[in-house]
Amino acid sequence: MTDIRTILQRTTRSLTEAGSPSPRLDAEVLLMRFLEIDRLQLCLQPERELSEGDAVGFAGWVERRIMGEPVAYILGEKEFWSLRFEVSREVLIPRPETECLVEEILRFCRPPGEGLRVIDIGTGSGVIAVVLSRELPAARVVATDLSAGAIAVARGNALAHGVAERMDFFPGDLLAAVSGDFDIICSNPPYIPEDEYAILPAGIRDFEPRGALIAGPDGLDFHRRIIREGLNRLKAGGRIFLEIGEGQRNPVEALFRDEGGYDDISFRKDYGGIDRVVSAQKYN
């Protein structure tokens, strides 16, 4: 038999040796989820013994983390907008900075979003689309993704959060699978240049879907296409919102200006001070 205190100490030591940047936190989060207890129970029950079966099962989770698998994939979920979302190897793990994209859209679209038609391109786990549907209950939100597996995950998250009836899901390339015009086009598209893939942290490179990360030589293949194709699918006065990577502000702004048809180009920094969101309005 092994108690909680001992297994936390042992796991923290193993994860430290494996190079985890947050070994104690990883150990606690994994154990709480495995035992289905909260942090208070974890702290108040250090002498609680794990059954032999639990100890073996938890050791399997720890081994996956030692091999570099992200905690979110081991748990099968990630928090976003203070909500729990299912994630799998089919989708990119949601990042906190993407909440800045959602905040900017909501700043432009005051609730309840009556009559608005919104599309989230490359929806992945559906976090952006589901949150927008919750925050704009009178809007119709469409989500697309090239991956049928990602669409399945997104649809499951919409069902879990009670918004599936107000959403539409289409597997397909960008806007090709849907018809009609939109008030809002938004996306957190891939934006990592091809030559940077090899230097990504192993936990990202070895586990997260490559197609959700890489976007050509300059990291802007998808931005270029969305800006070009989106101009023909936005209503007059409609707005496009895109997440961008570090150092991409100037080239993305140039894409909007070169395309023509857009004005009021603006940027939003994330909480680390990096330009993270670009938005622009269709003026005709």
C-alpha cells in the first residue's frame, strides 16, 4: 500500500528528473483527477492509502507524463473561460491567450447577439465557438474544421455546455463547407513557420496535431487565405478576428491592407505583452 503523501513525493521526484517544468503541480493535478478528489481532500488526507489497482493505474498516467505527454491529454480535458472542455490528440490544447480573442469579439458584439451570424474557422476543440454561443445566446454560431475528428470533439463540447442546438458544425476547408455571409469571421489558425517546428518543445511537437500548428514558410498561410476568402463572405460592416503569433503584427497588417476592402485594423496584446489578436472591418 502507498499513501497520498508518499506517492506525491515519489511522483514529484520522478517528474523533476524527467524535466517537467511544474513537477509538483503535475503530480497533484494528475492524482486529484485519478482519484476524483479536490485539492482540499488531497491536503486533508495525506495518509489515505491507494489500493494496489489505483497505484498501478496512476503509475501508468505518471509514465505518460514522464514521456512528455501533456497533462491535458492524459486527463482528456482542459479549462478555458473557466469551463472544462474535452480534448484529445485530434485537437490542439487550448491556450489561455486565446481568451483574448474571445474577449475582443465580445467587446465588438454586445450580448445577446441578436441576428448575428458567426463562424469559427478551424474550431479544433470548439472552445471559441462554444464560448461565443454561450455569451451570445441570440447569435447563430458555425464551426468548421478540416479534421472530422476535431469536429466530433467540438460537437461533444457544445453538447456538454448546452449550446449545440444553436450551433452548426461542418467538416471542411476554411469557408468552403458553408454558404452565406457572416457578421463575424474568427479563427485561431496555425501560425508557426515550418522552420520553427523542429525547435518546438517536445510536448507540443510530439503530441499535438502538426496541422494545427504549422502554416508555411512564414507562418501566415492560413491568415493569408482567411483574409482573402473572408472578404467575400463578410457582410458590409462585418469584422474578422484572428489570433497571431509573436512578431506577426506587421506582416498581418500588410496582408489586410494589400487585400483592400478592410479598414479599422486594430491589435490586442495578450497578458504577456505580445500582439495576439488582429481585427479588421469590411467597409463595403
